Amino acid sequence: MTLADKLLQDFKELPDEKKRQVIDFVEFLRAKQQQELEQMMDSVIAENKEAFLELAK
């Protein structure tokens, strides 16, 4: 059984309120991951601002 199969099987057995909590948690993790990616990109841009400005010419 794959990890996805196990997760889906366990998810199906939960009551609706618990399913909503699982979905909320997954959405939280995705938002956190997106925020971390954006912070990393902001850092890369800030650290290389002069190079980017030079390339933009």
C-alpha cells in the first residue's frame, strides 16, 4: 500500500468534522510552504539586487 493509499483509506474513515480539520491542516501546510518559498525568493532578490539591476539594462 502506498502512502497516498494509506492516507486516503484513513481519511475516508474519519467523521466529517475530522476530515475538515485534515483539509484545513493540509491547506495550512501548503500556505506555509508557499510563504517560505516567497521569503526565499525575496532573499535571493535582495542579495542579488545589483546584479539584477545590471542585467536589466
